Amino acid sequence: MKLKLVSDRMTPDIKKRAKRLEKLPKDAYGVFKDATPKRSGNAKSKTVLKGNKIDANYSYAQPLDKGRSKQAPEGMTKPTVDYIKRQLDSILRN
């Protein structure tokens, strides 16, 4: 028996999802940075994306992330993780 591929509908879909997944770290970084409280701007300016890792390189990052700021009572990680979960759900379901 011989099989002949008539139409490949999976490859374009996989490529589209892969592009969205590649973009996710940068988008999540934006969410994290937007959630970062701004008083002097130091925290936002010292938050950087290194590859797929968000680096909050300042001594008071943990207190801010635990909600010690009225500007970010949930911190920065929780909104970012919630965003990532929503995006992954959307990417994998659609």
C-alpha cells in the first residue's frame, strides 16, 4: 500500500504556535516590568530579560514581590505567572 500526502495542515499550525511561544518570554517580561512599582525608577531600570529569564537585580526585589508596595500589592511574579498561564492555554488550545 502506498500513501500520498495530499495536504499538510499541521505544519503551518505548529509553526504559528511555535512563533507565539518564542514571543512569550518577552511579553511576560513586559507584564513583569509593568507590575513593578515605580518610585524612583530604579527597580524598573534594573529589571532585565536575560534569554528567557527575568532578572530583578536589586536588593529589595523580594520585598516588592511579596507585596510590600501599595503600587503592586500582588507583587510582580503572580501577575506575570497568571499572564503566562493564560497565554499558554490560548496557544495550546487554539
